Amino acid sequence: MFLRNAWYSAIWSADLKDKPVARTFLNEKVVVFRTESGTAAALEDRCCHRAAPLSRGEIRGEHLVCGYHGLQFDVTGRCVEVPGQEQVPRNAQVRYYPVLEKWNVVWIWMGDPTKADPSKIPDLPWLDDPHWATTPGYLHVKSNYQFIIDNLLDVTHVSYVHKSTLAGDPREATIPTRTERIPGGVRVGRWMLDLIPPPLFSKAGNFNGRVDRWQFATWHPPAAVYLDVGCAKAGTGAPEGNRSQGISMWSNHLITPETDVTSHYMFCFARNFSLEDVQMSSLIFEGSRATFLEDADMLEAVQANSNGGSLEGLIHINADSAQLQARRMLSAMIETETSQ
């Protein structure tokens, strides 16, 4: 089951251009498009006339034109023109979904439109702050979205899954994490002091010696996870708040269920150093994408051994604390929604 009265990431703003985009969200077929004036919108991807996918149509001015018989729809899903006749049938309407653009992301509300609250969009200001450079990307993952969230709240898997990208010092695997409930979510993280830097951070920060490293992941329901990650030269005061001798990045993960066993996965590293360095952007994008492909490979194998996103019949260990708290919180939210 999915939480419907919530904002999900639909697409990066920069990827929504002059053509409609077909997506499935929460088992519902949706067309996302941008009008000529720049307004983003989302409708049911099914024409009310003969059920043609509206995503096969085109944008004309402020309307989406069906590619089968030319019916035109506005951003509210109302048919405003039928070629060859003056009258538009009164019931010529397709479902619309509330859409908002914020943080360079197009967000979609899959539930009751009257409950669409802009304040519930995750707070990700670094995604459109000129003091941060971003490297956005997208993956389609054959995994239930909760497995992806579990993975992002589990920093201990890094030593095993990401040996060639994020893993550095073998001691990382033995350093425990701390989990806490925060208003509207769950946070988990750890400090790792005086360690060999991982390959990606070593290149990005030009570290020659040991580093103090931090990893702090925050889950915002239903399906956004952002990580405060970085490294600084060992012993220069990073744990006390002085990160001037290191590099900081926000690792952003916006997951939207496609079906029970597939997900849309939007990712983006944001950095506050080397802002105009194209080579640095390429290094971080390719490195992060390689890392997340390693995750995807493991998660798809997990999904092949699982039923939906269920953990039934599996054991839990101490490192699972954040995952389990997030799952319990989300289950309670879904139960409250469905009982109303």
C-alpha cells in the first residue's frame, strides 16, 4: 500500500521540456507536461474519449492535445475543445493531479487534491541555491520503494556494496550508528575519525592523508532521503563544527513508487566547493551514478527474493533501527489515511 496524500517527486524541472512525459506513479498512469507559458501539470494518461494515452499527444499553447482525435485539455483536466464540433460534452474531463515546482523538482500529489499542502514538500534548499552546484540524475529501479529507503538509511552496507566507490577504510564496517526520531522523520548517522578516505571523496577533496568522515541520513515521509556527507583532514575540528579543511555534500534521493516492485529514483549530489568546475561535476556525477547502480543491482536481487516490500520472515540487527522506525511511521500514516 502507498501513502497517497503526500508529495512525490515526478521529474527534475530541467527534464520537463516541450514534450509530454509518460510516467506511472503508485500504479496510476500519469502524463506530466509543461505548457508554453512554463506551467507544469499532470493528468491521468487516458483520454476520456477513446482511452488513448495523452502522453502520445502534443502541447499546444496552454493545452495538451490528444494524439488520437485532437481533443484539447487544460491543466485542470477539463476538455476545452473537440475538433469538428462547437459543443464540448459536459463530462469531458480527465483526472488532474496537483503539481508544484520547488527545489528544481516537479512534485506531484497523488491523493485528494483538496489536501495538497505545499508546506509538506521536503526542505531541500541546496538544490536551487547558487552557492551549491548540483549533479542530478535518474534511475529506474526494479525494486519496491521501501527497500530503497531501507538501503539509504543503512550506512553500514557501504563497506560491502560500495568497495570501489564509497568504501575506504576497512574499519568503517565496525563503527556503529545512532538513530533518532525527529519532527516528521527519522535521522541516522555516525562520525568516523582518522580513516583512509573513500575513492570518490579522495578525488573530489584531493585528500592525501587520513580524514574525519561524517554520514547523516534523514528520511522525510513518504519517500525522500537526504544525506549530509563529507570528509575533512583528520584532527582539524570537523566533529566540533569546523569543516573548513574538508568538503561537504548533500546526497539527495527522491524515490517514487511506480508499482509494488518498481520505482523511480531521482538522485543528486549538491556541493559547496568548485562550483564552476565542469570536470568536478562530471567526476561527482559519474561517481555517484556508479555508486547508485551498485545499490540498484543489489536491491533488484533483494526484490527477486521478496514479496513486494515485505520484511516478513526476516531477522533484524542493530543497524536496522532507522529502517524499522521509518517503516513503522509510514505504516501508521497509511493506516490513518485509509481509515478516514
